[in-house]
Amino acid sequence: MKKWRCVALWLFLAVSAQAQAPVFATHKPYQPADSLHRYTFRRGLMGTGFTVILYAPDSLIAQRANATVSARMDTLNQIMSDYLDGSEINRLSETSGAASRGQNRWVSVSPTLFDVLTKAITTARQTGGRYDPTVGPLAQLWRRAVRQRQFPTARERRTARRAVSWRYVQFDATKQAILLEKPGMRLDLGGIGQGYAIDEAQKVLHQHGLHRFLLDLGGDILAGEAPPTQPAGWRIGLSSGKAQRETVTGTDTASIWLKNAAITTSGDLERHLDINGHRYSHIMNPRSGLGLRHFVQTTVLAPTGTYADALTKAFSVAKPFMRKRLLRRFPQVRVWIVEK
């Protein structure tokens, strides 16, 4: 029987209920703590659940803030989702390779899409392509394989690979335009979109003068200032790899106190493909186009949701020696890895 191995790549706190809350920034609360009340809002978003827990002076302020957050989330979904026909990112993908056919297809995009793709391509470059938002053609193949229990052929993977590389995305900051160089490219922000979304939700809450909150979008968690009754921060359960936590504040094998930071866990035991005597994880290596051959669960704590989301994928697929290099490139990031 294989044994579990837990790798602490950056030991900055004890993984326990008594661990000190990591702090990356300090935001002075707008209202006195003793005048605040707790409000919780839940909805479906991006194919998962979205929970907003916030402290506000009254229900009217809380409801207005949540309504604004919700509207911003709907806008982001229409921009970033590769599942929605007609989304802005899908319309951009449809222009791929036009330059190779002698057409000038620099596409003017919204400030939001330009911003998130700039962050995504920057992260891809920093990770050497271990996170890559151009992985769409390979991601579609692997989703189909997991859904149909049918392994993609080598030819299919080779064809898809030709359209995958962050280097094929060009930016024109002056015109706020993007060019996709290769035919058949398909952008996929699934590895960064949820983290970016909670960063945007935080901006909205700050605009409403609210600084004590917890955002959870499908396990991508961003905490603001600590709750008034718990100065250490928000209690967040860390998954052991054997069982997922029940809620963002629920019971787990270990937990930390979190404030002014984001945390994301990627990987689980349930989603995989068993075929030809081998088990493949749902986590796909963008270099091979295949799911990982071993179980790995990565938790990343970072200053922003964007970084936490993208880097869980990069650290999951990276070899041990590269993980150490990545830590040097991202000094504000803390990582826990469980694998077997």
C-alpha cells in the first residue's frame, strides 16, 4: 500500500487550530467593530457555489454591497467563461490564427479581459508554462476523456498541442488589444478565473466601505479583516487529502486563521480517469495534455486569489526541484502538498 507523503515547501506556521493568521496587508475597518453585524449570502456561480460572509452596520448596507458583488460576478462570468457561447473570451478565441492567413486580427477587448489575460500570461511565463491559459484545446480533450471514459489518441493530443503556448498571445497595451497567433487556439481561464473573481469581489466590498469579510467561490477563499469577535482571523479548514472539509469554517484535520490573504486547494480523490490499468488525475499537465499519474493535492496561500488559484495548478504539475525554484520566484507564497 502506498503511503501518504506531506511536503511542507514553506514552513511559516504550524498547521493547527492554534496557527497564527498570515497577514499580507492591513486594511483599517471603516466602521467600529462593535457596531457591525454578520450577514451571509449564497448563490450558484461558475458551476459551483459562491458564499459571501460580511460584517456591516445594517442589513441595507449588506444587501446593497452583496447585490453589487453579485452583478460584478455575473459580468465576469460573461467575460471569462469558456462554457458560455458568446462569452467575450470565446469570441476572442474564434479569431485565433487570422494573422497567419494574412488578416490583421488584433481584437480590442474589455479592460477586464485585458487585465485577467495579462495576469494569466504573466503567471504562465513565471511558471514556465506549468500554468497556461492557452491550454483550452488540450483541456477539451481531457474533459471529454473523463466524461466518456475514453482516452484521447496520440494524434488528437499532438494536434491540440500545436495550438497551446502562452507565447502565442500578444498584447497591445496602447490599443487594449490582443492577438492570438496560432490557428485553433482556445483560451481557458479555468485555472485562474475563480481567484480573479474573488479579488474583484473584494474591490467591490472595499468600495462599499466593508473590510471584514470572507469570500468562498468553490474553494477559492479570500479573507479580509478578521471578524470583530475573533481578532486572529477567519478559521479555515485545510484538507488532509483523505477527506475534504465540510465548509470554509468547518471541522477538518487541520486549520489556520486567515486574514487579508487568499487560500486555494487543488486536487481531490474523487475526480479521476481509470483506463488501461492506469489512474489519471483530473489535474492536467499542460505540457503532456494528460492528467497526472499520481494523486496530488496542493494548497497555496497567497496575497491574492488570482495567484493562489493559478499557482495551485503550477505547483501540482511541477517536479520537486522546480517547486523550489517556483518558491523563490513567488516569495510571498506558502505551499502545502500532499501526494502519493
